[in-house]
Amino acid sequence: MTLAVSVVVPVKDEAENVAPLAREIAAALKAETSGEGGYEIIFIDDGSTDGTAAALTALRGEIPQLRVLRHGRNLGQSRGVRSGALAARGEIIVTLDGDGQNDPADIPKLLAALRADPSLGMVSGVRVKRQDTASRRLASRLGNAFRNWMLKDGASDTGCGLKAIRRDAYLALPYFDHQHRFLIALMRREGLGVSFVPVGHRARLAGRSKYTNFGRMLVSVNDLLGVRWLISRHRGPAGTEEL
């Protein structure tokens, strides 16, 4: 059955965060149950070693729209988004981080912006008043500036996990691990519009981040070169029509 929206949330060792986050998502999407075609919430447990899977499955009686997928081992955030998108029944995919720092109350704003403009492939959140450490904010600012210089994607905050994306557009993109950091550039490579909406940002309630500034830097340079090559080897939309 086709739905209007599938919310896709990759998680790794977030046992204390998933239940309150799932409830917030369900509350934010209540309007989708009437007149818009319905919604589902897909959590992808990316090889957690804590009680994340048990916390999620315990919620299914409370939240009937909840689906729980599980990777047999840790494969990373991009693979989690990909697994969720492949399983999704929604025409629009909404992604957000599983640590609770993205506010689900912002989801309707992104959906409204995407639905208002058929030329858009994606609406991306831009975090305001970020609740991260000074070192992380600085690393993000420098990383965004370097990426923008390399790819010319015009984005100021590719690290924001909160995005609304047309599912067919997402599945047409070339996939690779760490792809989620380059969705804006890849959408524009396909000739699709990308819009930006200011969104809130919250402190992590429990647990700790799975990323370090140095770890991100190590993978980002290689990925940037690869995405730049992908863009250079693309001639633009084909404009195909059947005769």
C-alpha cells in the first residue's frame, strides 16, 4: 500500500533515545493520518549491541505505524537510510538522526515546502542555535566551506540529518557509503531542485556520538574527490520522452 510519508531513522546503540523519539515523530505526523495518505515510521537498527532493538519492538503496540528493521552488523548511516528507503512505502521519505537532536516538530515544515514545489527533489534542514560543542561547530563550518568549494552545492549545513526527499529521486541517485553527506550535490547533479528550511537543534538526551571530528575528516576528503568525479562525468538530465 502506498503511503504519503515514510520517516526513516537509522540508529546505533540508542536504547535510551528511541522510545521518546518515536513518540515525538508520531505526534508530529498526526495530520498525515487524515487526508494526506498516511505515514509509517521505520527505524533501522544498524547492528546495535545494547537494548535498542528491544526498546523499539516494545513500542509497536503503542505506535502501529512503527516498523523495525535490523542490520546483522554495523554498516553505517548511509546504508541505514538506504535500507529504510528500499523498504519504505511512502512517496516522500523523511530522514532524521536517531539521537534526538533533530526536532520531529519541524517535519511538517519540510513536508509543506517539498509539496509546494514539484521541481524540488529534496528539502534540507539547516540547524539554528546548534547544541554541539564549539569544536564540533568549528569542524562543521570548516568542512562545509571546503565541500562547497569543491562541489559548488550551495549548502551551508549538509550535516543536518533532517531532510524530506522524494523517494523515487533518492533511489535514482548513485549509492555509496557516506552518501548521506552528499545528497544535496547529488540531487543537483540530476537537475533536481533543493530548498533549505531553518530547523531547531537539541542537546543529546542520552548516550554519546558515534563520530569524531578526525574520523569524519579522514573519510570526507576521499568521498569529496569521488563525488566531484561523479559530477564531472554527468551530462545532465536526459529529458527522455516516449514517441
